[in-house]
Amino acid sequence: MNTHSNTPDIPQQAGAAPSGPGTLFGEPVLVVSQKAKLIELTNEYKVMDQQGNQLGSVVQVGQSALRKVLRFVASIDQYLTHRLEIRDAHGQPVLLLTRPAKIFKSRVVVTRPDGQQVGEIVQQNVFGKINFAINAGGRQVGAIKAENWRAWNFAIVDHTETEVARITKTWEGLAKTMFTTADNYVLQIHRPLAEPFLSLVVATALTVDTALKQDARGLG
């Protein structure tokens, strides 16, 4: 008798992010609010499904009082280490992101709350249309390609260069009365993805504004 007949095709890895409808890792469309809620100069962004239900948030953490003042009075963000938490609808961290202080190229390290590393998002070039490699287990599993910074067009591809997700400012399926393109951007995942690639795609998309895009304003 086969006792594993109900086992899903892609088993959930130990420490993997919880998936399923109504979670950050189970929805084909995520809407990220760029209208930050400022709490003591700490940015917090809402993440919603396409109906406007909040699924989680992105919160900047680990800032000292001095750093908050420096951020407020000077444009030295890129020379500081940034830490972000992606939290679920209950406020519990599901992914932690660290962007070490940098001079030229960004690198974001993605870990689970227990410290297990999921992978890295690494800037590939400084000039032109900036691309970021998505790495896991010591190899590249995908990339995010900035087709146009100003228009917020980003393609996320797998290791075969096949597009698996897209970040845009507009999506025809969104209720116009619920979302304004000025304050939100949209992640569309084209097909189910396995871990850890799924978590890295979500992490890349949810932090493209705070961890990646801020270094390339004006590029297009």
C-alpha cells in the first residue's frame, strides 16, 4: 500500500516558507505598497493580494537612533548595512534580508528566521540596464533584469533565461478603485515555483524598491 499518495509533487523543504492561498508564497499576484508607513524613520511597506487583502509587510529593522538621524539628514544610505524583514499577515518574520554596506554593487543575503541561508541577490553590473543574479546553493538559479527603471519593468527569469515572473507598475486585473499606480507595484508569478527559488523571487520583488532600486534612480 502506498502511504505517500497524497504527498505533493514538490515537498516543502525543512525551514521552507509556508505556501498556500492567502500567504505571501501562495498567491500568483502580489501588490506592494510603496507608500511607506514611517515609524520613527523606519520604513514599513504593505504587501497585498490582488483583492487588497494584506498578506504581510516589509519592515526595515536594526537601525540605531544615530543611523536614523543620518538617513534623515544625509544621502548615505548605500554606505550603510540595511536589514529588512518580510513578515506574514500576523507580523511574524518569514524571511530576513541583509544588504551589507557597499560602494558600487549591491548584494542582498536572504535567510530564514532561524538563520538558514536561502540565497543571495547580487548586482551584476554598475552601468546600463542593471541586472541582479539570484543565487542559491553556490550557483545561479535565476536573475532579475531591469528592462526600464523609470517604467518599473523588471523581468525575473530562471536559470534557462525563461521568464517566470514580472514586476510592473500596472496590471489589468487590478481593481482601479482599489489601487493607484503611483503608490503600488505588482509582482506577477507566471507558474508555480519550487523552493528555494520561490522565496528568492518573492524576496527580490518585495525589496526591489528598498534594497535594490534606490541605487539606480534615474537609470533607464
